[in-house]
Amino acid sequence: MTPHWRDLTSSRRARWPAVRGAVARPRLGEALDSARVLVVVAPAGYGKTTALAAGGPDRGGEGGALAWLTLDADDADPQVLAAGLALAAESLPGGAAVGALLDAGSPPRRAAARLADVLDACAGLLVLDEAQHLSGPLTGVMLRELLDCGAGRVALLSRTPLPLLELTPLDAAGEVVRLSAADLAFTVPEIGELWRAHGLTPSGPEVQLAHAVTEGWPIAARFLAQAAAQGRVRLSDLADLDGGEAQLGTLFDYLAQEVLGPLEPAVRGLLTRSSVFEELTPELLEAVLEEPDAAALLETLADSGTFLIRSGEAGAQVYRAHPLLRAHLRRLLEPPTAQDLAARGAAYFEQTGRPRRALAAHLLSGDTSRAAALLSVHGSAWLALGRVTLVERSLKRLPRTVWTPQLHALAGDALRLSSRYAEALTEYAQATPLARALGEVQVGLDTVQPNQTWAPLDAAEAWANGSELSRVRRFRAENLLNAGQLAEAVALAPELASGARYALRTGDLNRALHLALGAAQGEAGGARAAQNHREGLLLASFIYAIRGDAPDAARCAEAGLAEGERLGSPFVRSLALARLGHAHLTAGDLVAARRAYGQALEMAQGVAGRLRAEPLMGLAYLAGQAGDATLAGTLKAEALAQTQGDGYMLALLHLMTALGHWHAGHPDAAALDAAEEAFRSCTDAFGLACAALARCAAGEDNAAQAAQGAAAYPFLLSGRSLFSPFPDRARRAALLARLVAASPRHRAELLPAAHALGYADMPAPNDTPGFEVQVRVLGRVAVTRERESRPRDWGRAKARDLLILLAVHPGGLSREAAQEALFPGADPGVGERNFRVTLHALGQVLEEGAPSGALLERGEWIRLRPGPDLHIDLHAAQAVLDSPAAASGRLEALVALPPALAPTELEAADQVAARYAARLPDALTEEAVAALTAGQTDRAARAAERALTLDPAHEPAARSLMRAHQARANQSAVQRVYAGLCAALAELGLQALPETEVLYRRLTG
């Protein structure tokens, strides 16, 4: 008797897998959702099933059109495969038809074709897990039918590559999306999210280490996070898998079963014995393991779904195993066997000129003397290539008994490049006298501490000769540069004049930025050591901030912060946070600036005192700007103690703290004197210009000198920069007008700054009030001045009416007309006197403390003077109303507009008020119509609802809202809108227009 097709398979294989605790991975979701045919090939533990199954119902479209089938070896039989497909299809709308075909005795191919039709009809997704079992010609015919599923989708998950001919035409048509182990591997941010999901708060370096240890292998990353959360594993113990025991035994029980179990004993033995080496080549295995078929065996292993991958360039036969797999396999070897293999490998690597591989092999073999010799010869070159971790790890595995003074110096260099300066100095103390002095010099240069560098420089110069003497002199020149003695530095090392830091410290900012950006090219992602204060990205960020380019300053700082995290450098990360604080300060975001400075200060703790100077400088500015002179003084004193002889930093500190006090309205002449003296000593033209502008802003009579500085660095006035004399536009504009009036010869150079500040031409001092005024006549009447938290009080009630009158007449009106509008029918003498008093009262409200006429013309023609210092909400609203429908941001602006002009008894304002009240719902309806045309029903409904709130009888708005509700299949809402419209029209004695009636009947059937 022929068995029923349901007896050929198990319903468990057709269940959608339950996934719990999966980390959200949007980048994978996008790839999965965009694919019509998805092929995922990755070894065990890479989360193929999890990636597909997570959020399953959301991925299948409306109705949950999802089907899953996990294959096994029996599915090579088409009858078994067809039975599994029929069970999987039962979860799809109309999917029972597949089983009905089998019940009727149809062949497997017809069942597969019917399932393809079902997928097409419901736009469903079919996932075939363990798809490597689809290898026979008969199942290939069925797969071809499944892939021809129209609007449906198919996902194939496999541990091994799928050389399926059925995919070839789909690949050519661009319908196949392929994901590999590299795509499924966790990224560094995803590792961080995973750890935080387990209640851990890892640091950036810890996340980087977790990623390096697991290489993003999802199951290893999850196990590691669980083990760390339970206290069973310390991440630091896993940093060197070659030198210690990996504490992931439970995980590798799984690995041995799932990955190693199916291997032939000979192949498994080869993989185990080769685990002492990080990279495998046929030549290595032939020479060391005496394996003549090494090339074929390696190819077999790479294609078998194990964790052996090809790592060489195209055409090169280089392979590597996952580091955790290597650690596990190496534990299976008897120690004498592992040491013998490592020793033979070390000899091979030395013969073939591969010292880094030879070093690792010598360490595994126990030949620490030879390992120490190799490290002494090659360690400095490896550090220059950024291989700091390699050197530190190798030194850690060498017993101190074999350490030489040269290795102590190498350890000091590695620690210094890791920003562990105190430990570095301890190691340098055990090196030769010259190496000790040079190490101390480099610590002083890296941390910009000129005062602490002079003595070791003298010592190094006494011990050095030949090429080392030239190196010491170069170090002395850099220390002179750090100390602000630029002429002496360039005299000793002329090449310093071509560097970005020299250009910055002499005030050549354009060239400094160009050089810094050039230095930043290729920094991110490259194999290198951290350059600390010499990082090109962070230097560019600082220059952008002092030029007033906050977005680019923040971009470079954030990129530098990410690079510091990648390099594991607390110095770079702290400096990046300080530069991010400068960017936020330049942008006027004081809260974000304070937060970034605080983080920078915390990060600098225990790294280098000099690193604290910049964040302390920023915090001292913020304290002074907030009016807390005591705290500002304390922070400044602490920062001054960290400058360590850096004259440029000293000058910046005096300048920035002086600006903080000045921006709070309290000039600090002594700090400006100190800044100017320090900048003059450093020959920094930019700093001198900043100091001159700050002095002039504070009222000193040095306009000609300040104008010269502004002409050289116009961005100090055209926008807010880190060292601008004023943070706000209006006061910078007033200062610009005063400077040009005092020094007309700089007018042409400063005219672009006037344009940037919003003026068509260079303003005169009487045209710049020094503050901005917001005039509100929509909704209610109010006048608010910049730097005042409350609206201004009205001297006389009529002044309020005069303001409305002038607002509705943008071009102004004659004195007589204005007087008659405010005081109709009054005796001419009385009316004139009252009008004069009213005009004066309005002038006080608008211009108190500013030149008369800056905002309000008061001659025979009365008007509000248009310009960047005066903002009238009615005029801005009319500009929005007049802009084209669907213009960017127009709907949001319209929704935010008040419904009407402020109440007034002025007949002259009535017409404007009526026009505004009618135009606003019309404009909203325009937006609704445009949104409907674009298929944006939510935006259309929002616009139309707002229009009907303003005018319940607005039929075009009601029609648009009914259409929007119909598009969202909300019939009851359509009826409510129509009923509300009819009620509003009835109150006015009106009926709906025929076109409204026709639309309603059509929409409601």
C-alpha cells in the first residue's frame, strides 16, 4: 500500500521558527525585504534562521503570507520534498490546494508549480532552510517551478555554496540577492547592542575586543555576552587566544558536533593539527605537516561549510580558520605535539621571510629567546604600521627573564601609543639611557607638555650621535613648536613650516585646513597607530570651529571619535569629545557643548593632564557666559595648570574665558591683555585679530586695528565662530557697521560679511540696533527683543494699534493717514499731539537702547524698516501663503500659523485680516489636493482637517478630507465629514454644492 503523503514528512519541519531576544538588525531586514529570490550561505551559528525568522509576520505582508520548510537528506526524494512543501503551503492563503493535488495523485513537479501559483497570488514568502539538500536533478526541476512564483518570494538558506543552475537566469536578471557569512556577522555597533540587551554596559574598547574575538560570529557573540553577564567569562582573558585557554567550552561542544562531526577523520585531523597556525597555505602544510594533498584538502574544507575561509587575494591559496575554532582545536592537541608543530612552522616562516608568523610560532613552541630576538628586530616596524596590539600581546607572553633593555623600550613605545603614559615611562626607565631619554621626550611631545620635555631632550642630545642626533634635534624643534616658539622651531627644522599645526599657530587658517584635511585622507579604517593631538580629522574639526563652520566641525569630530574608538585610544577619544564640544558651542547648542566637554574631561582622567586643558577651557567659557564668575575662575585656573608651557594653548585659554565673561556683559580686560601678549609671542595673527575685535566690542577705541583683523578673518563677524566677539548676529552686525565707519578703507573687504549678515549693502551704525526684534500681530500683539525672555511692555495702548497699522502696510503710510487712522475725528492739534506721543511710545518699545530710526522711520512717511533686525510674523506668514503648493515645509508652516490677525478696531486692518483669514484655509486645501495627487493621504487629511477647523463650511477642504478618508477605507469618517459640513453650511443658510453632493454619493456608494 502506498503511504499517504503526510506520512512522508513531519509537521515540525513546516513551522515558522520562534525567535526570542534577537537584536534588531535593520540593515539585514532591508536586504531580506528587497529580495525576490534570497540566497543565504553561511556556516553553522551565523544566524541564518534567526535573520529570516525574526519578526516573521511583519515580513510576509498583509495576511501573514509566510511559509517555512526545513529540509534534510530525505528531501532528495521528490515525493518527500513535495510532501514537505504541501505542509508548508497550508500556512498560506489558498495553500491547501497543494495538498489537494497530492491527494489526487499529482506528481511532485505539479505540486511545486501549484505552490508557486499560491505564492504569486498572495505575494507570499517561502523559506527553504538547509537548502544544501536540494542537490539532485529531480529536486532541481521542482526548485525551478518554485522560483517561477511571480509576485511571490523564495529564500534559500544553506551551510554550503549552492551551485544551482536554476539560479543562473535569475542572477542574470538581477533578481537574486545573496548574503554571506560576512553579511550576517555582527558589526561592532550590533555587538554593543547585544551586550546592552544582556544588561551590560561595555566600553568602546570592550566592544571592539568582543568583535575581534568573535569576528562577528553571531552564536559566539551571543554566548560571550551571556557568559560575561553571568560572570563566567572575562573579556580580557580572551584577548590572546593563541596564548591562553579560550573559556568557551560549552560553545565548542556545539561547534564540534555541528561543524567538525561530519568531517572525515583525515580531514578533521588536518584541521586540528593546522590549528597552531593563523594562516594556512598548501606550501606550509606540505612542509610542516608533510601533507602532499594539502591544496585539495584545503579547498574541500573551504567548501564544506566549516569556518575555514579563503583570505588571500584572487588566485592566492591562503586560508584561515575562525580564531575561536582555532583555539578550540588547539586545545585538542597534546602540548608536546602542538609545540613540535609550532617549532617546525617557525623554522618554515623564518626561511620564507615571514617574521610575524615566525614570532607567533616561536611563542607557541616555547622558544621565548628566539621570539624575543625577532621582536627586538621587527617590533618598531610593526608599531609604525599600527600593530600595537600585536607587540603588546607578544611582549605579554614573553617571560620577563628574557626581556632586554631594547624590549623595555619597545614596551614603552607600545604603551605610549596606547595612551598609557605612566606605564610607558616605567618601561622606558628600564631601557638604555638614550632610549629612556627618547621615550620621555616622545611622551612629552605626544601629550604637548613642553616644560617636561626640555630636560629629557638635553639628556638625549648628550647620549645621541649620528642619525639619532638628527632625530633628537627634530624632536627639539617640535617641542619649540608646541611651546609657541615658532621662529626657533622653523630655524631648527625648516620642514615644520609646511605642516598644518604651524599654519594654524601662525594664523594661516586656509592653508592649515587644507593641510589638515590632506592629513586626514586615509586615516579612517587604516592600519596605523593613534597620532594623538596630531590626528588630521581632529585638527580639521578645530579649524572648522574657529572658522564658524559648526556642521563640518561636528562631522570631523564625530569621525575622529569613531576612529579613536577603533584604535582603542582614550587620548584621541577625549580630544575628539573636546572638539565636538567646540562644534556644539559654535552652533550655539550650549547644553550639548557642556555635555561633550564633561565627557572629554572624564575620558582624560588618568591619561594626560594636558588633555584636560581644552574641555576645561570650554567649561570655563560656559561658566563665564552663564554669569558664574567664581566657577569660571576655578576652571580657568585648573586649565592653566595643564598648559605645561604651551604658549598657544595659554593664549586660547585667556581669550576664550575673556569672551565668556564678555558675552555675559562683564569685560575682562586683564584676560584680553594676557591673551594678546601670548598671541604676540606666538606670532599668531588670527589670535591677535580675535583679541582686537573683542577689545573693540567691549568699547575700547581700537576700531582701525579691529577692522584690519576683521578684514583678514571676516568669518569672525559674518557668522558665529568659536572666538567671535559676539555670539549673536545683531551685535556682530552693529560692530561691523562701527568698524567700517571708523575705517572705510576696509569696506570692500567686509562687504561680503555684511551680505552674510543679511544686509543688501554695508549698514551704517544708525541702521544696526544691535539686537533683533520679533513683532507679532497674528493671534495677539507682542514685541520680543533678542536676549529678553519676556515681551516688552507697552507705553501706551495706542502704540499697539499703531504697530498693527504699520504691519498691515509694509510700505508704510503718510503721517497724516496714520494719525487719522488712530485718532479719527480728533481736533487737529490734539490728534497731532497724541500721535506724536504714540509714535514715541512705539519707538521706545522697538528701539530702546538703539539709534533712533534703526527700526522705525518717523518722518513724514511712517514705516517699519525692513531688514534682518526686524521680523514681522504677518509678513513671514504671507510669504508662506504665497509660496507654491507642495513646496518643502509649506504644510508644516501653514498648520503652525495662527488663525487670524490680532483683534483691533482699526478699519484699515480689517481688509488685511479678512484676506488672511480666507487665504489660510485655501492654502491648506491646496496642500491637501497636492498630497492626494502624490498619494500622501495622511498629509492630505492633516491639511484638510486644519482647514475645516478654521472654516467648518469650507467645501473644497471637506471634499479633500472625504477623499483622504476614502483612500484609507474609513467610510464612517467620510460620513462624519459630510454631516459636519452640511451642519456648518446650514448655520449660514446654505446648502452643499452639487459637486460636493456628487462626490459624497460616489464615495459612499
